[in-house]
Amino acid sequence: MTFPRLILMVLFSIECGFLFAQDPLTIISYNVENLFDCQHDTLKDDYSFLPDGMHHWTNYRYHTKLDRIAQVLVNISGWESATLVGLCEVENARCLSDLCYRLKRFHYKYVHYESDDERGVDVALLYDSTKVKVLKSKPLKVNLNGDKTRDVLYACCLINQRDTIHAMVCHLPSQLGGGATTHWKRQAAKQVIQQQIDSIYSIQPEATIVVMGDMNSEAKDDLQGVKNLVIGLAKEGKGTHKYHGIWSCLDQFYLSSRLLEKANVRIFSPEWLLEEDSKYLDHQPKRTYVGYRYHDGYSDHLPIVLRVEW
């Protein structure tokens, strides 16, 4: 084979994507704990997070919070952007726009829908617009017989103009009022997720599906067609949230079988995201508030990171 012909074959292979594997897929899921702006929204109960509210949420504290979240995301991904970032507890599009501005070198755009949550916090999806094209998206409503909660966000994403990923970002109803008493609410939300999974597989049996977010319960394999990736971390005593001295993996990833063997998941827990737990010993996430006292931290949750070598 002549040298010029070899060069042409190599160039053709690169163009068609045959020679090299795709860049690793990095997905982050992070409950950022009450990312509110400082302006009152008449449709939301955001009074506590206003300058004259109980949290004395000032413009300075808002922008500091944005800086903290940006710091976390940059330190997770380094010089490379994450492919997708699922966020929980974000008030509105302005918060997302301000956050993306701080991360502008990563070319993030976002998907967000206003939900009926009583506190006015939603889920959102950031995506690197140089790698990802959102083909379609929608909010999936959760019916709680009159009670209000967050929607599940669904987005169908084209990655590097080659592969399609169906992503769902969730923040399931909390255990406020008791885990057993509120269990039905989380089950109702998971039924909505399961229906979307089934709908995707009915059209695309080999689909790649990622479900992420704060499930507000221990990790279980309780969705059909996807595998919960954090069960192993939970069995090792690791977690993303600490309550009364006990770590729990409330933040979770579910992944379809196609990429399971190529996936690994970890909790991002550098020392600067933690502080000493003087009551229960060891460490705990350094949060923004302790009660109504401003604590100048990051979140009461740790982020979780999924990496797929595909």
C-alpha cells in the first residue's frame, strides 16, 4: 500500500469515527441546596430567601453561592467540561443563566422547566453545547393527589453527533413527615420515571438511558430496564448526604445495560467540601446554612460523578 493511500484511509477512518473511540462521557449529579436569586417571584414561596427574609439572602450571598457551585463543577471536570450536569434545588432560569456565565469557557447551556414545587425549586440539566445537541425535552408531571412537587426533567440528547442519550433529572419528594408515611409519594414519582423508560424502550430497544438526581431514599434496584450504580458505594458506608451522623447515598445514577461494563461512579468529596462533624464525629458536607445561620458553605449534599469510557 502506498503512503498517500494509507494517509487517505486514516483520514477517512477519522472522519467516519472508525479509528478512535469517543471521548469519555462525564455526567455530574448535584443537589446544590437552595439556589435562589434575591428577587421575589409572585408564583413562589421564596420569602425566606429574600434580603429581608429569615435567611437574609442578599445579592452578595447569592453570587457567593454561584461561585461555590462553579468551583465544585470546575474541580470535578478540570479543564474538560462535563458532558451533562443534573442539578437539584434551583429556583429559576436566571440562576442557571448566572451560573453558566461563570462557566462560560465550558459553553454550557441548560434545559429547565418551572414546576409546581411548593418551595419553588426545580431540577435542571446543563450540557456542553459543543458536544451535545438537545433533540427534545419535556417536564414529566408527578401526580400526588393535590400535593405539589418537582417535575422529572426528560431530555433526549445527541452526543458528538453520534450517539443518543435519554437523560432524566429527578428530585423525588422528601421524607419530611416520616419515611414510611411519604413512601407513596416517591413511588408515584418513580412510576412516572418507569413509564418514560418503558416508552423509550418501546421505540428504541437498545437505547442508552441515564436517570440521575436526589432520590431521597436509600439506593435500590427498583426501576426496570436500568441499573442503580451507587448500591456498591452505599454498602461500603459511603454517602452524599449525612443526617444524624449517618451517611446515605440519596443522590443516585441509574444506567441502561448498554454501557454498564464501561461505567464507574464516584462521590466527589475533597476536604474543602467537608467540615468537622462535632456532634456525630468524622466529617459532613459544608452547607450554606445551618438552620437560619449563614455558614458560607457549598451544599448539604456531595456531588456524584458518572464516567463512561465508550
